Amino acid sequence: MSTPAVKPAPFHSGELLAQQLAGGGPRGFAIRDAMPDQHRDFFAMLRYMLVATLDNDGWPTAAIVTGQPGFISSPEIDQLSIGNDANWLEGIKPLLTQGKPVGMLGIDLSNRRRNRVNGVIDHIDDEGMHLRVTQSFGNCPKYIQVREVEDAINATLIERQPFVSLDNKAHAMIANADTLFVATGSGTDVMAEGGIDISHKGGRPGFIRIDHNVLTIPDFIGNRYFNTLGNILIDPRSAILIVDFASGDVLHLQGRAEVLWHSDETQQIIGAQRLWRFHIERGWHAERAVALHWHLKEFASTTEATGIWTKASTNI
């Protein structure tokens, strides 16, 4: 069994500032520059993974990639590969080129386990895409709803629909969501611990407030790494991905985020320690974009202890 050493100073300037503004960082951390064997084995068992990279204009973009168990592999402790048989969302694979930063979140909704890998695309060949790992760490199971996955029947993709203002479909997906994934980056500066990141955020349906083209999202208690909020402090450009787990529909949003460290609005939602606000600039949704369906089994106890917005979301 290989156990890579913990990095002594794994946080970049934005994360350190976020920790300071929040009143303190983690009591400890286990962020490594390579993957322990249990993480490598975990990724190899997955049927889906969340991926973030940068689009051609330098904006974070988020995606879900799927396949049969084994489509993700780790030939070495500092390498992670995605096979050519993987199923990508439309328009994502062309963005994944040599030298691109990538953030990955492996998550198994059936047991609330999740592990993170960040790195750079080392090369692409006939076997797939190969990542050079720069950060590896686990996350706690908080706010993850338990779901069982199965193959979708008649999962024929309907062409994605772009928009600049939320339409009825996008509004409904946000209002009903209990999970979102957010992609952020640490800007264009070259920083040893920077890069691109994708994080899971969960809550009860209604935990995202919609005010026309602005979303307000609570930040519940977590590991205090502040990967997402720390990135936002450096570069507000962000992306949100929402998957309708029952249908396989996908919603993707890009916009600029800000952190509300001491807003009076925080008191309106139980469990929130602070808020962050997402100003939508563009987006798209696609029906049956993922050839998997998930069946909800139960909400996390941590999710059930949180609240939702008492102020009704505005109409579009």
C-alpha cells in the first residue's frame, strides 16, 4: 500500500484569505500530491465523475462523464486516466487538451463517499485522457443525498438549448435541485497550489434562491478548506452544473460569483454560515444528456437539519 505524504502548505492565497475571513481554517488537513491506494481503487469502481476545466475563453466549465466500472483508472499514484469509451457531455471533450488544468470529483451517491483530484492533462492518446495529479484529498459525506444508479432506457440526447436569461426549464431545475456542482478557478496567475476545482453542494429543494438571473446559495458548515470560496476571491468567474437525477437532464450555467461574508440574509436560512451569490451570464440545458438515472433513497441527516428560503423565488 502506498501512502503519499501530506503537503505541508496546500492552500493558495485566496483559500487562506477565505479562511481568515471565515474566522479560521481547518484544524487539520490531508491534501496530497498523489493518490493513496484506497482513492485509486475508489475511482476505478465509479460509473460517473464530475469534471471541471476551462473553456476557450478561460471560463470554468463543469461536466459529468460516465462509463462502465473501470473507465477511470490509475496506473500510478500520480496519474489518473479516463478511457476513450467514456461518455462526455456535448462540447466538453474538445476542451480537454494537453496542458489544460482539470479538477475532478469522484462521488458515489449510494454511500456518500467522495474524493477529489486536481491536476493537469499530461497527454491524450488512443487509450484516453491522462491526468498528472497535483492534489488529492477526500471530502466528508455531509449534504450528499443517497441515490442508486441504473442505466437509462431510451436515453436519446435532445440538442442542448442555450439562453442568457433563465427560461422555464432552467428555473424549474434550479428550484427542484437538492444538489449542485460548482466549478471555479484560481485565476491566470501561476500559483503552486492553484488550478481548477469542482465541488459538491447539497441542501433541501429550495436551498437555492432565484431572483431573476441571480442565485443566492447558502454555505453550510464543511471542511473549512474553502476551495470554492477561495477561488471566487481570486477569480469570480464560475460555472454551476445541475443534474436532474431522475431524467438525466442537465443544466449548465456560467456567471460571476461573490461571497457575502456578513449578510443579514444569512439568518433567513437555517444552517447557513454565510452566503454566496451567482450572477448568471449565460447557460444551456439539455434533455436526457446523461444515459444514467438515479433513484432517491434518502436525504442526508445533515441536509435535513438545514433550511430553505422562506422568501419565494421570483418568477422569470
